[in-house]
Amino acid sequence: MSLWPAADWNLRQAQSGSYSPLMKRGPSCAGHALICAAVLAACGRAPAGPAVPVKVSGPLPPGEPQVRATAVVISRKGKVELQRGLLGNWADAQVGDRLAPSDALRTHEGEAEVGVDGVKMRMHEASALRLKDANPSWMRAQVRGSVESEVEPGKGSLDVEMEGSDARAHSQGGHFFVTADGRGVVAVAAVTGSVNLTAHGKQVEVKPGTVSRVRGGGLEDASPALRRVLLAVRWPQERATSKDTVPVSGKVEAGSRVFIQGQPVPVEPGGSFRADVPLRDGKQTVAVVAIDPMGRRKQVDTTIVRDQSKPTVRVKRKLWQSR
């Protein structure tokens, strides 16, 4: 499901209890709202894990502010943008900004942290998050890129949906990473606590120090994380060139992210990557950074020289040519 769904509005409002046309008919319709909530849960649209109570109430008394559940931007670094609603314009996000359901954050060469009491989600570079629902101690959000989450045991609960996949991660306590490329490849790694990951009709418990992946239409059992970050790079044979790009390719652990010269590079489900890297004139360092599912980084680099000057070519007369 896309990070920017347009058809989820009524469903989201029904789940949060802030919208119900039946309530306009009087208090007797509250039972109908409960039935609707039960139907949503039966259809798999309720948050994963333990059910979050649906608050059913009539309109607030005259003069009372209509308050919606929100999450708050706790910190930001670099370029971070905020979108109000599904169709709003993107603008610079600030610490203290509040996100209502359907609002979104995205990072470029920066990071941002958003949360409610007991729950924090830290977006790393080139990532996006859209809030789906929240209450004072629970969040549900859809993500793309790399998001690091911390849930205080007994104080909060978090549900994470991944763009481009039906994968859902649920935690009631712990520190974990979610990586989603938006094309169906997902990795969930637990540092502390445990995470319940569901996808394609299967559920896996991701325990501390393990990683589970969704790729190729299936959910893999959790396995121990690699001891070191895997990054193997194939550099061009010639480190001096007159061309404006050079090919760089390599291999990383499946579910990792790759950046070359600070720009994200697509990674295949098996972990291979390739990019034509633009060059400027002169001597320069080309750096490749890999971030594995546990959030660990590794960088390798090399020096490449671009020289646009063309050598002077002298053509000698052939022996049989007349003088």
C-alpha cells in the first residue's frame, strides 16, 4: 500500500473514533460504531498485536475544542520536511510541530525524531513517515527508508506499516530497526525486546540480535545478525578517465541500504547494487556507505581522476605516400 493512500481517510477516522456518521442519529448508534470497529478488526485493518480500544463518544459539548490525536516532532537535523494531509504542500519541519493522522515527515540529508509518551521513532536520511493514528501512548505509522524505534516497556505500543508491502511490525517494548525500500523488500532487526512481524499471512517473532526479512513474496524466519557489516565494492579498473560517469557495483546484506556520494542507490532483493556515479573535473574521492538492518554503517572509498583534456594525436605519413 502506498505511503500516500487517498482512500484510507474514512477508515482511519473510524478506527480513531473521531468519525462516525451513525453518531449523528443519537446515542443509540454507539453500538453500531462498536460493530463497525469489530468488522474493521476482522478484516485485518486494525493495528497488529493487542487491540487498541476504540473510544466511542458523541459530539463534544458546545465550546469544547475538537481535539485529534497527535504525535510531536521531538528533534530534527539537516533538511526535514512536513506535509499536512495527503495533498498538502511540503514545508520545513520544526521541533514542536504536531502531526495529526495523515500528516507526513520526510528527510533528505538529515534525521528527525517523532513520538508520543513512551514511543519514539527516529527517521534516518532519505526516509519518510506518515502518521496513520495515535493516542497518548500508542502510534501507528507507515514508513519508507530506515526508521529506528524505541518503545518503553509498559508505557507505550507501536505499530509500523511498510510502504510497498503488507508487512506489519508490532512492539510493546524494545529497540528495533525497520528498513523498507518501498518495492516490497523489508528488514526488521531487534536490538532489545522483541518485535512481532507479520507478512503474507505468516508471523515471526524477531528477538534481540536477530533479523527477519520480507522479500520474494515471503516472510523469512528470524536469523542471527551478521557480526560485521557486509560491503564488497567493485571499482572501475581505470581510476583515471575522461568520462563524466564511472560504474560502481557491489554486494551488501539483504535488507541493507547503500549510499554513493551521499545519494541513495537501489539495492536488489539479494543485496546487489550498481550505479553510474557522476564525476567532476579533477581528483576526487568516491565513497560508498552501507547501512545494514541493525543500523550499523561501513564506508569504503577510492580516488578517481577525471581529465577532460585530449592528447594531441600526430598522424605519420605512410611509407608508400609521396613526399
